[in-house]
Amino acid sequence: MSTALPEIPQERRLVTAVPGPKSAELMARRKAAVSAGVGASFPVFVERGSGGILLDVDGNSIIDLGAGIAVTSVGVSAPLVVEGVQSQVEKLTHTCFMIVGYDSYVQVCEKLNELTPGTHEKRSALFNSGAEAVENAIKIARAYTGRSEIVAVEHGYHGRTNLTMGLTAKNMPFKQSFGPFTPGIHRVPVAYPLRDTRSGEEVAAAAIRRMESEIGGSNIAAIIIEPILGEGGFIVPAPGYLPAMQKFANDNGIVFIADEIQTGFARTGAWFASEHEGIVPDLVTTAKGIAGGLPLAAVTGRADIMDSVHVGGLGGTYGGNPVACAAALGSIQTMEELDLVNRANEIGEILTTRLAALAAELDVIAEVRGRGAMIAVELVKPGTLEPAGDLAKRVAAACIAEGVLVLTAGTYGNVLRFLPPLVIEFDLLNEGLDVVGEVLAKEAANL
């Protein structure tokens, strides 16, 4: 007898209030068992998912416009991911790659070396999470340069470990009460077009002056930047900013690290967001969309930099677990076979067209921005640039009650971000945007 579960219809369908009674019961159990420090954006519990739909424990079918924060880009439980995981689990669940090897680790590294920007010789190393990848990229840069100082940018986000909290700009909820943080970290301006009218080159020049005067270029091991700032609010740096920052890095022997953890793997309409401005980073950090929902991360970069670390200096018990590697190979194969790079651009056209039309009607939308299937709207109080964080929170809560999951972001908590699975059906996406538009108009009228 087949144990396959029935397909989930790709349609929004509510059979109870959201959250329903079973979710409410699980939420009560969660409060009794799980640390209060673990966040919960919505009091909803999901049982299954596929494509662009999440099925909650009460039987409600919810349109997913968040993809687990850009993780399930190929859809929840994508067939090739499931197939690869099931096959691998039957053969080998784990053995530490640092002790004895297995081919899937090597295959993933080969694909990363092939797909990341640049034609130079590359090497990769696999880890468990985005924060772990960033930590190791910093280790590698320090080992290669023999320098200690690290530069990050305003509004950037790089993780929740001690070092990556130091790199992250936003205090609450990421840094509050957790210091002191790793020393040797410095922050410089980023070109945020909505809130800074200077050109990208002008903001980069200001950042470079600060680095030269306050740190000294010869003391900097690495500059780390997200090509599109994710948690900061999907800020696309003004044109010219990234190339100027990379040139400064190259001219001063500084390792230029592109944090592509949220932007990577077809999300922005390119394999990696660095490609949009012709940036070829020295090191690239990846995670999220790499493995269809399983924990995997990587650092990929120039062979001479990656090989500068002493033997045994990189690794970890679970890094590049064979099950996660099998999921990654299935996820990347899905992206290639379905041409999800192009599909991300098609999704982006729908998102930007629909949201721009909404912005023309509602003066609470200050900007629609992003690339590909990574689009956001920044919400403000009418007639000002004052962030409307409470409005963003209310809209997200009202949308989930109507069966549409949309996430918030931004240094000021006033951004709605759209990260649908790249396999979402266009009709479903448009229906989700219908709901967002109706909810946003209603909530904006209550300001």
C-alpha cells in the first residue's frame, strides 16, 4: 500500500478562524515548553505544505509569501528534495566529513564553485547555518590577510551568534542585553536611496573616508555586505555603491565578502544578487535557499583565500551532513530544470506591478523596492518618512487571519517583505496580493 500523502490543492481555503482551535492548543503547549525567547510571528502551526500553500493543523490552506524567510524557494517538500533525502536517509544519515568523506559533500562544493560569481578557481566549505558561514568567512579573511579589523554596514544583518550580532546593525530583538560583542568590528554608511539622496558613489566615498581615517585600510581584514540588505528592509544600495566598495577592498588587500544568505539561489532573478552590479566577491556566504529547507550553509571563494587556513581550522561535527547535501543537490537541480532564475523575474514583475499600483493609491507606501522575487514595501505615516512600524505589524497579523502569510522586516520594523516560493502559481500569487491590498487599505484608513 502506498503511504504517499495526497496533493495539497494550490488554493486558499479557510475552514476555521486563523488561528484555529488546534493551533491555539499548540500555542498554549508551546508557551509551557518552549523558551519565551524564541520568537513567534504568528500563533499558527503548520502540518504540511507544497508549492505556494501551507496547510495548518486546523485544515486551513494559507498562501505562503514568505518561504520560511527565503528558504523553501523550490516549495515546501519539493519532490527532488524529498526524493534525495529519502534515498540518503536509507543509506547514511551521518558521518563527520572531517573523519571520513562522502561524495555528496564534494558534489555540493562543485556546484557552488560553478554557480557563484566569477570564473576564477574556487573552493568551498560547508556548515550548518548562515551565521556559522559568516563566522567562518571572517575567520578565513583574518587568516588570509593576517589582519583583525572587520567592516560591516548600517542596516545590515548577519546572524545571532556573538560575532555576527556584532556585525548586525539592529539592536532589538537581535542584540539587546546580549553584549559585549566580539571586538574589531566597525560600521560604515550604506546607500539607502529612500532615506539618503546622495548617489551610491557619494555614500561609498563617505564610507571609505571613515575607513581610512578611523581604521586604516591596511588594518582591515574584510568588508562584509549583503548585496540587498535583507532584515534591514530589502534595501537595494544605490547604483555605484557596491562597485566602489569592492574597488576600495581590492586596492587595499581587503577580502570583500558578499553575504548572499537571503539573496542567493535564484531569489533575485540571478543565481546571486552580486551579479546585478557585476560584483565578483572574494568570498560568498550562502544558506537559506541552498537546501530546500534542510540546515546547510557554505563559504565559497577564491582558492588562494580558502586554502590559506591551516588544516583542521575549518569544519564542525554536522557541517555538510549527507542528508542536507542530498537536499541541496535536489534543490539546485529543481532550480536548473524549472529555470527558477527566470521565474523569479516573472514573479518580480507581478509583485512590482501590483505593489506599485497599490502605492499610487495609498500614501502610506513610501517605496516599492527589491529585485526578482525579493520585493518589499516600506510603510510610513502619511506625508512623512516617519516609519509606520505598527501598521506593518497590523497588516501582517490581519493577512494571516485572511489566509495569507506575509513577513515584516526593516531596521524600523516598517517593511512588508515578499519572498514567495519560486514555484508559486501566478493565480495564487495574485490572490495573495489581492488580500494584502485589501488589508493594507483598511488598516491605512485607521491611522
